[in-house]
Amino acid sequence: MTTGVIGSIEATEAIKLCLGTGSVLAGRMLFWDGLRSETDTIVIGRAPRCISCGGKAASSGREERS
Ligand SMILES: [Zn+2]
């Protein structure tokens, strides 16, 4: 059941991103508690020097070394 729930959430996120609508989980991590059938989310901050999520990630097109 859990894999079906997570797969459905991921598919919904992909559809929202493709359509450019709704509120996506970007910047947050979702936790699924299958025993209680509950979810929770926490905010994930960006790492300023990270090549994936840092501020210059999309604009520079090259790796930034520290
Ligand atoms: Zn990062």
C-alpha cells in the first residue's frame, strides 16, 4: 500500500509541475506514516554553495568549487 501512496503523490507532483499549477513539494520533504495513515512535512532549506539547489545552480551551468 505504501508504495502505491508514494507513487500517487509523486505522479501528482509531476502533473502539477508539468501544468505549472498548484503547490508542489519543492523545498519540503513529505513523510508518510503508513501505520497511522498520516503525513507530515518539514521545510528543507537551500544550501547556498550547493551545485544542485544553491542560488547559482540554474544560471551558471557549471560546477562551483569551494
Ligand atoms: Zn543542495
